Amino acid sequence: MTRLFAFAAALLLSGVAVSSACTAVSAAPGGDVQFRLNAERNGDLQASFVGGGDHNKNQWSSNFRPNQLAGLDLARLRTGGDHAIQFAVIRDAGRLDCSGRGGSSRASGACNFTASEPFNAFLVGKGMRRPTNGEGMSMMALDVRRETVEALHASHYPVPSVDDLLALTALGVDSGYISGLANVGYRPKDLDALVQFKALDITPAFIQGYVRHGYANLEPDHLVQLKALDIDADYIASFERVGYRNLSVDQLVQMKALGVTAEFARSAQQGSRERLTPERLVELRAVGFIPR
């Protein structure tokens, strides 16, 4: 998986949308970022932001709980009429201070982004270059956290770039996921491989399912193959029930790719005098053999 594909997958799976507009956006007076805010019936607040990147082209949106927008007077926002509205989004990478007008559960206005100097100094201390202001805003939008960087450092991954942190955060790679993999003996070889693990939803619980069936210490690349073909512990167990144990990863991959199921193996074996090997089952399936 290339970094471009991994990052694109990350953004598609993220709960926060971040994109680039086709043309530069002029900010509202008093700030370099425009915002729109809607109070939803379920209690969430839907906020969208435009501008504020290195070239003033960023767009991003997210759902917030009321307590995640510091200083927001929710009652005033919901009240009819036209009122002054203020709030701030405060995260590790920086803060976005917003002010505008609104009422009847809607508001709009402008914001100013301020990067967190302590966070930037922390990144530099971990070997990264200092982020640009636009990169800082992107990290704030996706909520890149200090604890994720610390977990990467503790597990001896290569020093991440800003794009690495954005891709990892967008997919939900956090300190718990990183330490969880380490606890079951896995550390993907690099950050792209870690993104691939998470994009395929290779979890510690998924890995433990293989361990229970005698597949401890699988190579990371083998885990990727197995997960990509949806070969899980249940698939392995189904073959164990019909007498096929200790199948190799290559055998499992070949059988799954050709659609060989445990039921197919059981039915094919009933009409054979000899024990059918996994390779023979694959051959039979490939030529369209239909068991009686």
C-alpha cells in the first residue's frame, strides 16, 4: 500500500472530513477561517470550517458534543433571534477560537487558529521538523495527539512525518492500538505497514484468534494476506472439524482464493478413496468439480 493510498483510505474511514477546495476561500472579517455551526436534534453539534491552511484552501467538518466546544452557550445558540456566539476547539496541536452570530440552532462566523507551541516543541524533540501553520491546523482538525507520538516512539517506529500522523490518526491508530499489537508480539515493520494493519482492521483480538488455533508468531505480511481474504479463526476451525489441521498460510490463502470451503472438502472427500490434500482440493475447485 502506498502512502498516498493509505492516507486516502484513512480520510475515507475517518469521522472527520478534511479536503482541499478548488479555489482559495476568502475568510470572514476578524479571522482566517469561516465556520458554520448547526445544533442537531440528537444533541450533537455539526460544525464545518473553510480556510486557514497554508494556501487558505482547507475544508473540514466534524460532529462535536456540546462540551467539546469550549465556551459555547448552547441555550443562546438554540434560542430564536440573532445573538453573539463564541466557542473554541482546543486540542493538543492547537486551538481554534471562533466568534460570530447565530440563533435558532444555527450560527456562522470566523475563527483564528493558534498552533500549540509546546506541542510543536514536543514534535521537534521527537525528531520531527516543525510543522507549518497549515499542517498544525490539519493536525488539530484530525485531533493528532501527543500520546500517539509517544507510543510510536516507545515502540521504536521510524520518526513520523506530519502526513504519517494524519493518516494514522484518521484511521484511529492510537496509543492503545499500538500497545495492544505490542502486547501480542507484533510491531509492523514501518509506519506504512502500521497504517495497512489498521486499514484492514487487524486487531490484537483478531491475532489472538489465530494463536488459539496454533498459528502463533505469524509474519506481518501473512496476517495482511489472511485478513485481506477474510480468513479468520472461524474459517480455520471449520476445516479442523472435517479433519484438516495445521494448514499452512499458503494453503489457507489458496483455498480461500478459489472458494474452497470446509463443506466442499467434506463432500469431495466422501467420493474419494484417498485422503485429498489441500492442493488437490484447490485443483478440484479450479476445474469446477461439483461433489455429489
